[in-house]
Amino acid sequence: MLDPVRLRLLREFAEHGTMTAVAEVCGLTSSAVSQQLAALEREAGVPLFERAGRRVRLTAEGRRLVRHARVVLNALDAAEQDLRSASTPRGPVRVACFATAAVARLLPAIATARARHPDLHVIVHELEPREAVEALRAGKCDVAVAFTYSLIPEEPPAGVTRRFLGVEPMLMALPAGHPAAAGEIDLRALREAPWIAGSEGTSDHEMLDRACALAGFRPNVVHTADDYALVLRMVREGLGAGLVPELVATVVGVPEGVVLRPIAAVGITRTTHALIRAATPAVNAVLDLLQQ
């Protein structure tokens, strides 16, 4: 009998194309993925993979099995949904969520759930948006809370449903005595300024690049930081300017000596969504609480 766990790895290989990518998505080592897929090949009794230069690709039989795997895994998901379909929200719901939304939305939702749905148990995993979506696709969570920027529109992956939670403006963080901090910020006034950006390769870094490109320049990124509390303290110390979402002012607090100002001309917003693969009474209860 073909192992469903191995079939899931095969499906991910068809999606991502390399053992390394499958390992990253599924939280395994490349060697573990390779061993599991080799075992699946033995179970199938036909060659599922072939060499193409230095890489491995699916054979015709491998592609045929991927089609069956999708049917089987969808049926298993449907069976799991059916077993959880009692009208009373109950059981664990795993939520992957980035930190500021966890403080502002998820923790209040959990507090309400304890009183309203005593049989519902929410399990929290702090993950950045892209990691949360990958965890959802890999079946490691039931709800992924993620955000997108207006300058970087993204569609949800196939088979994933997205529910709107909120939208907020991005604000400019500057030292209180900065010459440009008197009112709305024209990004062009910071053409020569040092900048603090998210890590290279993150949507935060890309968002800053696109915003400054619209203003006609490339930002001089000197420092990188992904923790907004750290960004604000770096701004206070005069290390550079940074863009932060409005919610940070509520969740983290703005240090003395730092001001947050709206950005003129370029309207940059961050939209938060909850994403799910399967709707159950428990998942729907969590979504309803998140929207409150």
C-alpha cells in the first residue's frame, strides 16, 4: 500500500521541483525527503524519477502517480473535515501567525474562545507570513495569518481560501528632531538618508525598494532588522529611517524621541488575511473571533 505521507512529499516535489525545496516546505532534511521518495518508488514498483543533468525529475509514471496522489490526499482531507464536522467547535486549531497580529488579534481571540467555546483549543505558532503559508500548504497548521503590501500584490496559493482581517497604512519612523519630520513625509526628502530595511529577500525589503523607486531613487540601506521594536530603537539612535505598520504603535509602543508620520503621494498599506485550506466549525469559530 502506498504511504500517504510519502504521497504528500511526491505532490510537493511536483510543485517545487527539488528535494531541497520539499525539505524546506515540509521541515525535513533533504536526505530524509530523498529516502522517503525512494521508499515510495519501491512501493510503487515503477521508476518515479530520472536524472536530468545534475537534477532529478519525474518520469511519466511519476507524473501519473502525482495525479492519483492529489485525488487521494484531497479525499483524506475531506474525510478529516467530515470527522470534525460536528456543529460545536471543538478540538485543536493550529494557527501560524506573525508577532504583531498575534498580540493584536490572536491572543484576544483566544481569550474570548475560552469563554465562548470551552472545547476549542487554539495552538499558536509564531511564523512570518511566507513561512505560515508554507506551513498551511504542508498541513502543519489549520489557519495561517499573513499580510501583503499594496505595492506587492499576491494571490493565495491554489486550494487556499483567504479571509480579510484588516488594512493599515505604513508610516515613516524618524527621530523627532529630523528636518523632514514636521508633517507628511515626501520620500524624496530622504533620498540621501541611511535606511533600515527588513532582511534581504523579505517582502519588507522589497516593499521599501518599490516605494523608493516610485519616488525616483534607490534607498541607501545600511542596516537590516526584522523586529519592529528593534527598528524603532535604531531610529531613535539615529541609525536611519524606517517604514513600520501603524499597528506597531499599539503593539510595541513608540519610544520617546521617535515620531511616526504618514507618507505623502505614495499610499503604502499592509493588509492582513487569514488563510485556510479546509473550513470546519472549529476553524470557522477561530476566523470569526479573529475578525472581531
